[in-house]
Amino acid sequence: MGAYPYFRIKVTRKWFFITCTYMLLIFNSYQAYGSSIAPCTVENYVAPSTQYEIDQLKKNFAADVKLAFQSGDQKLFYGLLCRAAATHFVEAEMRLGAIHMMDWGFIKQNYYYARYWLERAAAQGHLKASYLVGILYLEGKGGPVKGQRGIELMNKAAKAGDPEAMLELSKQYTEGIFVLQSIDTAIYWAQQAKVAGHPTGQELLDVLKNAPPTMRR
């Protein structure tokens, strides 16, 4: 991707997934399972019918999901996420989206469903969901490329302090595909990512500071 491979930095996004949810820290023990659980939508998982049930579901959500995951009950684990997401619970929507961006073994990678759930979470203002669905828009995964919208969401997340979004903006301004190329702006966002603690911020800064003068604008 991009017309300037010299500036292309290979940045793994897996560190985000590792830090954004405790569930991924213990994922490896489930790699051997087959994909036996169908992806959920709000149409096939019924939400709780009363406000009391909704409140209880949200109150116990983190503990219940963690217990189901650690016990190895994959169907219960995924079903809890689906049922909570059916109530428009933004944390459940974001986690479902993040799950479908990866291959969990028992839940296969599916960018369509990742986009579906992340769009719902981003619409509620969830910043990590905004970053993740922005990536899907920019890369055209799970649906058509939406460059302008992807950049808008990336800006929103970056300005709110998301270091991954900052680094992605730096790469976008380096390559100039969905924005007007600007090495100075790329340096700015790489610097912000470094300050925010992204482990690749300094590496990208070192490369950008050696950009040819003809590219600096």
C-alpha cells in the first residue's frame, strides 16, 4: 500500500488487541477448536426483555464473560457477548468486532461481522471501535473502501489520545493515499504516538526525519 515503500513501516496491531481486552491474554489455549459457533447478529440473539434484565446483564457482564472464557465454555462466552450486544451495550459490540478481526479458532475471522459490530460501537462514540472500523474502511475489508470516513474516524480517535490511531495517521500522511501527503504532518503524528507510548513511534520518527526534502511539505 502506498507509492513510497521506503517509508513503509511494518507495524503490528496485535499489541492493541492484547491490551484492549483481557480475554486475548489467555486466547492461545483455544486455538485447536474448530469454528462451530455461528456469528451472531441482533436478529438471532434475543435481547433481555425488561430493563431490570438489561441492567443485571450489564452489571455482571465483565465477570460473567471472563468466567465463561476461562472455564472453556465457548458457546456461553460468545453467547453472552451476543446477548449483551443485542441490547446495544457498546463494550460487547466493540469486543465482538475485535474478535471477528482475528481468527480465534472457534470463531473464524470475518471482516463483514467485524465491520458490522464495530460500526455499531463507533456510532455510540467508542474510540477503539472508531479506530478499528477506520482500519477496515481504509483497507476495504468487510465492505467497500471508505477512505474519507476512515480518516475522519482515525482523526477522532487520535485526537482523543489513541496511539494506534496516531500512528496510522502518520502512515497515511506519509503515503498520501487518502489525504494530501505531508511529511511534516506525518512527523507530528508519529511524535504524538511516541509520547502516547506506542512502541513503534520512535522507529517511524527516525525514518520520517530522513525523508527527502522534495517530500517535505
